[in-house]
Amino acid sequence: MDIVVSEISSFDLKEPAQYCCWDLLALCTDYDGDHFYTQNDYVYLILRVVAGVIILPYGLQKLFGWFPPLGGGIGIRETIADFKAKKLPKCIAWLVIITQAFGSIGLIIGCLGRIAALGNFIIFALAILIHAPDGWSMNWNGKKKGEGIEYFILLLSILLIIILKGSGAWSVDYWFFHCMLPSKNF
């Protein structure tokens, strides 16, 4: 049986039995895996792990109620109540819980790093709007107590680098792009 495929330029035609599931996915959907692409660079590894470790306690606190000194809701029920008190919909609370809890794990292991970074970037960009009235610096002992936005600016900078450059070395994304989609290697 002959296979005739005229518009496939990025793949070498193989015998049908030699296609792996990722090749077939790419052939059937024009999927190119570019959001997985990342360089084998340790700088991005350090940045994504640091971002993930910073965000993970917030996600676990909202999901399981761990780390109560972080403020906000303690567990899912309290987090949803906290968002309701701020006049934010329940679906937004769920998105924040899921993004912070699972997106931080995605950052740590480098799985869908760009997507995890983007989700958390949006959350912390909105956190700037909430904490902007508290000023630039964290101020827990002064007259105007509050979070400030300096911390969020730093975290947004790290997340932006991950969005632009990917997960880096020792990541699921690197393994996926370079091992599972070898025909996409540059």
C-alpha cells in the first residue's frame, strides 16, 4: 500500500509502522510543538524552578489549606469565600487555585512551562492591581501596612523570561521537543 502525502514538508516519510504517536499527531493536526521548544540552558532551569518554588506554597495553601501565614483563603472553601468577598466570580477562584497549584508544579518540572508561566503571569499581573494602593515596597510595620508590588514585579520578570524562552535544561519540554519530536530539531 502506497502512502501519498503531498503537503508534508517537515517530516521525512517513513514506513507506516515507524511513525510514533507524536508524528501522527503532527501529521493529522499540523501540530508543530513550538510551545514546547526550549534550549538546553541552565539559566532557564534556575529561573523556572525558583518561580515554581515561590508560587507552589500559594497554590497549595489555596488548594489544601497548607501554609496559613501566607494570607488569603485556607483551602478551597475559604479561597472561594475570599474571592467572593472581593466580588470576584467563583470560576476565577478555581482558575487561580488550579493555575497556582498545578502551574507551579509544571514550572518546577518544566512541563508546559510557557503555558504555566503565562497563567501565573496573568494572576500576578492582576495581583499588582490589587496591591498597587499599598505602594511599591512591602511594609508590614509602618503606618501603611501592605504587600506592595515590588515582589510581583520581580516574579513577573522571571515568568516573562520563561514565556519567551521556555523551560530550559532538565525539563519535560526539552525532552519532549528534542526526543519525541526529533524531526523538529533545529
